[in-house]
Amino acid sequence: MSLGSIVRTPEVIVIGAGTFGAVLASLLDRPPNGLRVLLLESGFLERTEHIQNPPALDMTVPPPFLKPSGAEDTSNGGGWWRLPWCSDSPSHGLAYCVGGRSLFWGASCIWPTLDRDNTRHPWPTQVAQELNTRYLPAAAELLGLTQLWPHFTGQLNTLLRGRLLAAMSTHHLSGVETLDRHPEHPAAQATRQVKQIRRVRRAMDSNANHLALRLHLPMAIEVRGDTDDPQLLRFSSAAVLAEQLRDATDNLDLVPGCHVIRLWTKNGRVTAIETTRGLIAVPVRTLVVLAAGTIESTRLVLDATAGNPSAALVGRGLTTHLRSNLTVRLSLSAEGCKCPGGSGAAALQLRGIRREPRRPDIRFHHQITAYGVGSLPDEEAKRLWVNTPRTDVESLDHALRTNPRDLVVTVASAAEMSGDSENSVTLLDEHDEFGARRANVRLAPSAVDMRTWDALDDSADATVAVLASGHPYEVLRAGRFTATGGSTTTGPEERREPLGCGHHEMGTLRMGQDPRDSVTDSNGRIRALSNLYIVGPAIFPALDSAGPVLPGIALTLRLADHLRHAVSRGGKSHVRQANL
């Protein structure tokens, strides 16, 4: 839709149709009492589902790069991916398309721990309570986390889970929390899944303790079809938005190819939005929501609040996750483990805590995926597993239907940062191709972070040793599996992701109860501007090692409920000519 064809005043303008903006716009449009929503997106509606539903092998995340790339650059991910900011840390940038990075993400969702003691910036008490009791379970339902998949409940999963449980019971995994400290699997929290859980538990192990389900990795994947030939569909917000647009309520207008350059403000509110397709006046009663990703949303707020003393904290407190990936190959033939069909797959998790004297606990986790490679040629298996940390292994469905000769295990590890470094987003004097000041991202680990990273890698090594159970294994290095002689012996540069490549930037517009220590209030509204809200990880005051999608979607659901009450509808007529 073009701006000129919009004839009604929007009640909410959402900037960015990525992971959270697309979901928010869809929720606000739904009856009863749907709001009139104008959704602005810099990119276009390229796909309505994840790139692996079915696999689109030509659509991948490009390698990270340092220099900013403009809209005319089509060399990165077919032109979808661009880096609009400057940084010393390489980054993939943003996916400029409807659905954003949700078209490419890995789908695993570790359950977050929000109500923690001694955190530097705690979540507002009421927000944490509402998320834990209502919005996190609702988000898990929306993402599909409440399902249990036949692929990951077979013999191989039971074998590897048993090894982890044995090591945990004898404290052979340093720092890993006891089983009762692992959160319940979302499927166990969904009452409608009780019968399914009982069936799966019987299939896994008739004598298994129900706590063992807590080691299963929650993943935002919907399983359709029969057991012999299932279709695995990964969540993407593009699919949510496309479905809502097909419902044709006439309340939701999507304007693609509309890049937001800056926000105009006056008297403490956003009065206009400058875009590449013209200037959009913001009516007095209209609310604006920024959902452009943490860095871009922060850039727009920095520009809009320049010189405002109440916005002094904007851009400070940037954080992300420390991430490492370790992939090994071992043989199960010596144990006679036959895993036909869907049994030759496993998806598990381990959660841990690292402690230092007189410091808050630092949380970490390992996501463990394992597949039987079977009779695939070595070169093909190698190529598939090189991309395992970035490309979802569920796309390798054909590899699950063979008796595995080799087992490939990937341990994707993440830990929270300490917050000691002065990481931030600021504005440069340099301007982009649209005439806007570029954002500059400072993101570097502190000394505490480096010690955490070392401990994280050591814990991953110990986890692999437990899974191998004394058998030799090979480590994936530079695209080749190499014999190790019993130890991983991989250096940090071989397994650690650059901080800018994790897509988990957060905290620059953090919410809080105290205006002196937060940028947004408990509803995500910018304190310096009365009609501007933020959705996404930028407003997280803190987060453990869990990824941002699950808590971000939970906050999106909560904001949708708030905006339905916050929108002021004066007079009898709700439809007026828009001043566009």
C-alpha cells in the first residue's frame, strides 16, 4: 500500500515489521476492538515463512562485515541484509524485509529467569510477575514451544540424556545446575498437553523421572503431518502478519519500502515521521511504536531526544551474549546403537551458573543437538554440519531416516555479559545515504566476560566428553573434522562468535521503575516523549543467557494489551482523513 492510498487516521503507527513489530501489528488488528494500525517497513514482503519452510538454500545470513552498507548494496544476502551502523565488532546487520531476522533464526528458546537477586538493573516487579504468570506462557504457545516432537524422543535422545543425567548426579559437570533448578519444559506447563506428555514419557523411558523432560530443548517448531514423514515448520513473524493481512479487517495497512529517517518532536511528543516516501504527520491521539531492532531504534531515539536532560541514559548499557559453538563427530557403532527413523536425533539443554566473589551470579547454557549422519558422503556431511550453528539442522530431515554410522553433536553455548564495560550506542557526525547521522556501536567484553567465556568453553568441552562417554571423537575445524586424541583442543578464535554477530543486542532503552535509572517506563514508553513506545530487546533491563525472542514476544503481547487501553478514541467517529 502507498501512503497516498491511506484515508483513515491510524491509532497506532508501528515502525519496523521484523520479529516483534509484525507480531504487534497483527495483535493490535485483531477483533474485538481492533485498532487501526499503520505498519512501516524499510524492506518488502519477500517471503511469508521461514527460509527453511521449505528450505531456500540461496537465502542465507551473509558473513559478518565491518563497514556500513547502503540500500543500494545487493552483495549481502541478496540485498536483504545491510549494516547501517559503525562498529569495531563485525556484524551481520539487519534483515530488511517483512519478518526481519525471524526468517533466519535458529528457533531454540531457552526459558528466561527474570526474578533474580542482585542484578544490576532488575525487571520492574509487576512486569516480571505478569510475564512469568501470563505472557511468557502465552508467548510459548504462539511460538509453538508447547509441542513435543517425535524426532527428538527416540533412542538416541534417551541415550544422550541418560549420560548427562548420570554426570549431573555425580557432579562431573562443573557449574551445571541440578535438574530441579532447570525450568519446566513449556510443554509441561501447557495443561492441554498432559495426555501428549504422558505418551512421550512412556515412549522415552517407562521408568524415567518426569524431571528429565527439563533437559529437552524448547524449539519454536510446529510439526505437521504423520510420524513417518513429518513437516517441521519454524516460527516466523512474517507468517503471522501474512495471515492477519489475509483476514482483511481493513484496520491494518502495511507500507513496504518505507525507510524511517528520523522522528520529529515538539512539546514532548512525536509529531511527524520522516521517511523515504514522504513525511507522515502523527495526529495528537496517535501512538508510535519503534520496532526497528535495538541499534536502529536507539539511533532514532537518540536523534529525537538530543539535548533532553531526561534522556541522558539513552544508548547506555548495551549488552549481548557471549556465544561459542563446538561441533564434534563420533561413532556409535561400537555400542550397537541402532536408531532408525526419527530416533536418530536429539535436542537437549544444560543450564549453569558461574560465580565470583562479591559479584552477581552469571548464567550460561548449552544447547545440544545431535544427529546420525548415516550413509551421507563425508564431504556432504561436512558441508551440512559446518553450518549447524547458523542453519537449523531440522532441514536435514533425510539424514534422520538412516542407521547412523557417525554421530555429529553441536554444542551451542551462551552466557550473559557482566555489564562492566561501557558498551553503548552513540551518534556519529557521519551521515548515511538518507542524510541521517549514523549510529556507532561500542561492544567489547570486560575482564569478567573473558573469564566467563573461558569457563563457558571449558564447560562445553566437559559436556562433549560426557556425551562421548570415553569414545574418541573428531572436532570440526575450518570445515574439516580432525582427530583430537581425547580433547577438543580448539582455540577461542575457532569457536567464539564475534559479539556483533549474535543478534542479541539489548538494554540501550531499558525499562524500569525509577526514572533516574531507566529510559522507558514499565510499559515500554520513552519517558521523554509521551506517545513513543519501544518493543523488543532494547528495553530489557537484564537477561540471563536465554535468547531474546521468547521474552521479546511476551513483552509484545503485554504491550498490545496496554495499547488497546491507552489509545484514546474521542467522539463517535473513529474514522477520519489521515494527514499524510
